Amino acid sequence: MEIIKKTGIVLYANLYTKVAFVLYPDDTRYKARVRVRSVLCGKTCKRCPHGPYIYIQWREKGKLKEKYFRAVSKEEKQGGSFEKII
């Protein structure tokens, strides 16, 4: 289980089971999911797409929210399929 604090909220994520939770300072808790994706930087860049990056997504009051969790490590990239590491 990895834990990262971001802008007043705490993200808990088990990258092997794809289960995550978002915990707000007022103890509000949301079940979340782990997503891996590459992103375009919006510029004419020769290295696009960038990543892959790990994001945590959850629904809050009907809206889809998303926070960056971390980049996929070099060891994870070399390991082959991302489904195996998450």
C-alpha cells in the first residue's frame, strides 16, 4: 500500500489490486480506482506522449475527480505489461 499526501487529501493505493481510497481532512472517504496512462503535453513535442503515469480516479457528488499519484518506475516499465504491476 502506497500513501501520498496531496493538497490536503491523502491518497491510499494498492497498485497490485488496483484498489485505492481518497481521504479528506474531515474524514470523508471515497473508494477510488487506479489508472495508468500516457499524456500529451499540448505542444509540438518529439517525445509525446509522456509517461506512463499513475492516476487515482474517484466520483464525488456525481463528478469524476482525478489526482496524479506518481510516474511508473523504470523497473516497472521494463517488466512488460502494466497490468502485471498494477
